[in-house]
Amino acid sequence: MSSPQILLIRRARIILPNGELMIGDVLTRDRQIVEVAPEISQTALATEIDAEGLTLLPGVIDPQVHFREPGLEHKEDLFTASCACAKGGVTSFLEMPNTRPLTTTQQALDDKLKRASQKSLVNYGFFIGATAENLPDLLLAKPTPGIKIFMGSMHGQLLVDGETALEAIFAKGDRLIAVHAEDQARINQRRQEFANIHDPAIHSQIQDNQAAMLASQLALKLSQKYQRRLHILHMSTAEEADLLRQEKPSWVTAEVTPQHLLLNTSAYETIGTLAQMNPPLRSPHDNEVLWQALRDGVIDFIATDHAPHTLEEKAQEYPNSPSGMPGVETSLALMLTAAMEGKCTIAQVVNWMSKNVAVAYGIPNKGAIAPGYDADLVLVDLNTYRPVRREELLTKCRWSPFEGWNLTGWAKTTIVGGEIVFDKGQVNTQVRGQALTFL
């Protein structure tokens, strides 16, 4: 038998499950936390980490990423993306089905799980994608956090924009449904209105606030009709936040991305098509309303929608330039910097990026620093600021919309399943995450 993997983290500023701060020690054995205390006596065989001056948080669970494998590995793959996760303090991810082939069958899901078991440095789960024809797969495929429906911003099989087809999915089964809420008919109409305009800023007018609102209203209506568990992905507008503030059943959750909180349409002037994503960036007013909805619990958690494209692809003239931007390396530092600026608290960041995600998706033993929880942890430095530099990024696309931003809260050490996967700027590529389970 191999000897147990034992870690002893000493003198850390620990964010406890109740949000309080305690300076103390954490002991992990194999994949679990076994003790949290002001001081833990010397343990034989333990690898010790001196965390004095550092803050210990539960590892980030990023519940919406596009890691491009299989089929689009020139943009990203499960290995490079998981290295970027480790550097960013992300210890688990939920990945979306728009790969090639699409993740719409058990066979495709099994293929991704096998690839991740061989390549991913962090823990992983994969959504099953809805089409108009694959209802049996949606009901039976496992393990998966839920069904992903593209109501808009998609073409081909994964676009499910007809109310009849949507209702058939909502009416059968009880699995969580996560929606990309944009109204495709509205988008098509606006594309015709604004044809032959090559300024990427027009993207936010084509896929406007109304396109998002119409789709969220429809998803909410179907969710209420069937009392079906609904999650609204990357909410981007003040109107949607106000809608949920007025009527949000207990079985509905929503998320927001750092970019929809921190960037707005002014970004097109400085970074052009690098600011192009779906749903698009909105106005400063939308930023403010989304922040307030997040603080009030109307929006439940944070996701990055990490969706990399190469710089060559992004350099194409709009509308040929693809939508999407990377995010797993910067999300935690962005949110902790916002906390240091007084926009929120560190305890809220933990809830939004770890605890609430685990609760919403029924992921057991994750999202808190307490005995019995998985040893997925990140030590961050809140005393040092460092800019986002393109050359330091591990994502294969090697760019960020936040390049040059001066951030604090960068991961110093990331731990997955009790093993150090990132430390002092170096990734341990021998570590492998595990497939997540969903209750």
C-alpha cells in the first residue's frame, strides 16, 4: 500500500464556512480535510506549507467553461485549460457541449470523461447538450451536472429556439436545465437591420438587452409551468436581474461572469473584437444592477464562460470574428480585487465562486474548508498586486481581455484532492483531478 498523502498548511488566514476569518492550520489526508484548528501539532509524514500572510479559500468551482476538446484543440485543450485553472485557483470545472463532435450522447460524454481522466489536472464535469431530437439522451446520460440549451447565439443541432421543442425538454424529467438565454429570432432580425457594419461595438446592439430578456422570460415561464429546475447562464442585463428580483422560484438559479460585472461597451474602443462575446457586454448601468443583484442573492454565483479563440481568429473583421474570451486564470483575482476595493467581501467571493456552485449543482463535499470536505484549496496573496500579462498566461490562446489590469489575490498555491497542483508559479503536471459527482 502507498503511504497516505498528508498536507499541513500552517498559519493561514482561513475563511471558515460561516464567513469568519481564523488564523490557523489545516490538515489534509489523501483527498480530504481532516482537521481545521488554531494550531495542529506536528504530524509525521506531512508535507508542510508555511502560509503566513496568505489567505486560504476553498478552490474555485467554475460552472461554465468551453475547453474546446475534442475537435477545436488549436484554441484550447483539456490539459492546457486545466493548467490555466490550476494557476487561477480553479480546482473544478463544468464544461459545455459545443465541441466537435457535440456532447449530445452518452458515447460523446464518456469520451470526454476518458480524455479528462488522462489529461485534466483539476476536477471535471460535462454538460449534455440538448437538440430537438435527443430527449432520451437528456434523460439518461450520466454523470452530468445538467442539460445545456442554447436558445440563441448558436447554429446547427445545438440551437433549440422553438417553444414547442423547448417545452418538450422542460416537460420530461427532473434534471437541471441550464440555458443560454438569447432570442434567436430577435438576433436574426437585428442582424439584417445592422448588416454591413464592421464595428464590433454593433454586436451589443444586434444581440441587445431585449434578445436576452425575451429568452429568459420564456425559460422562466416554462420552468414555472413544470416546476423544472432552471439555471440561467451568464446573465448580462439589468432587465433580467429585475425580472428575477420580482419572481424567482426556489428552484431557479442564475450566474454572472466577471466580464459582465467589470467590462462594458466602452471596451470595444480599447480592445476591439477581444471584447466580443455572447451574450455581449452591456452598459455601465447593467454592470451596476448586476452587481447589486449578486450582492442581494438574486444572482447566485460566478462563472467565467471561458471560451478561447486564437488571436488570428479574433483579428478577423466583424462579424467574421468569433465571440468568446478566456477567463479561468483571472476570475478569482478579479473578484478578490473587487473585494479589496469594497464592492463585496471575501466571504461573498467564496460563496459565489465555491459554496453556492456546489449547492446548486449538488456536488458533494466541495466549497468549504471543514473536516470531511474535499481538500480542494487555494492560498492567495492579498498583499501583492501584479498586472495581467499575456506572456504569463497558460491558456493556449495566450491573451486576456483584462491584460494590463493590476490585480491582487493571485493564487500562490493550488491544491486538488490533497495534492499541490500549482505552487510558486509552477504547475505540477503529474496531478490528475477526478470526475465530479452530482446528487
